[in-house]
Amino acid sequence: MSEHDFEAVRGLPGVLPEGETILWQGEPRWFDLATEAFHIRAVAAYFAAMLAWRTGDAVVHGQAATTAVMSALSVTPIAAVAVGLLAGLAWLNSRTTVYTITNKRVVLRFGAAVPKAINIPFGIIETAALKTSSSGAGDLALTLKAPNRLALLHIWPHARPWRMATPQPTLRALPNASAAAAVLASAMQAEVPITLTRPTDAPLTAPPRTLTPSTVALA
């Protein structure tokens, strides 16, 4: 049992007001969150490179290859702890996160020790950017209209990577990101138009288009 078991409505800070309905809910996939947000592959590659360097250095300085390898393997426990810790954090974040799209807003509920619920009404969303991988998983990042702003530390790891100055709340590591984007597009069309940007934030060569289910999945 967790503190989220007492939610009046799963993933939401309270009961929905009259006229508001849930259109979509989803959670980040833990392995994609581990690789994209916690950079578990990069950390594993770092320790692999360190092991190779220690082995090569020992051989160059006269040690037998077997002895050099056994000596280099001394970093393995540290590597296992580091990778395991990051994997555990990704799994915990996945288990305690629910993304919700209603016909009025986007809600990010996350946090294990300190649960948070971030409400983002459609009216303050300026653009949405979808980035998908070959597996279909991906991120749906939201740019907020000025002067609305969320602190990076307040929303991480549910933020678009490398956007330090203007953090963008992001639905991360979604198993079917295109479906979530299509739901958001349809919902926002009924409330307020939204323009679409490419994942790199490069402007479109044509005039901005209204976000629609048929145009949202660019990546």
C-alpha cells in the first residue's frame, strides 16, 4: 500500500469538476526512463571503458593479462551498485508516476517520498513537441506560455532534456507516445489552438499549423 492508494481519482489531486472527463492516462516505461532520463547506458559504458583502460594499463606495465583482468574487475561491484541504483530509481519513478490528459488540462502526478501533482491547463500550453523512437516509445514535451514557468528541480525527471533555462514539463518514456499526442491534439482543438514544433524546436518552413492527430507524430 502507498500514499497514492488513497487518491480520490487515480493520478489526480482531487475529484474532477463537473464537465471535466479523463481522456487518457499512462505511465512511463521504466527501462526507457532508465536509459533516457537516468542515462544508465552511459554509466555502464563509462565503467566498461574504465575496466578496459585499467586492464590495458596493467598489461603495458608488465602484468600478465589474466592478472590485469582480475585486478581491473575490482571496479565491478561499484559499477553494479551504480547501475542498480539508477535502475531502481527509474523503476520507482515509473511505479509512482501517472500522466493524465483530461478535456481541460494535463496532470503530472509523481513522487514517492514527496508526492506532487502538476496541473497544466490547456490555456497556458503554447506548443507541444513529440519525440519517438523506433519502438514507438517517446516523450511529449509541453512549452508553457510566458510568464508561466516551472522550476527544473520541481519537475525532474519529468522534464525535456537540456532545457535548463526554460524547463518544459514532459510526459516521458511513454510506451505509445503517438497515441497520447493524438489525444492531446484532439482535446486541445476543442479548447484552444496549439501550434506544433519539431523535436529540435526548429521552426516549420510553412506557417504554423494547428496540432491535429494526423500531424502530431513527427519523430
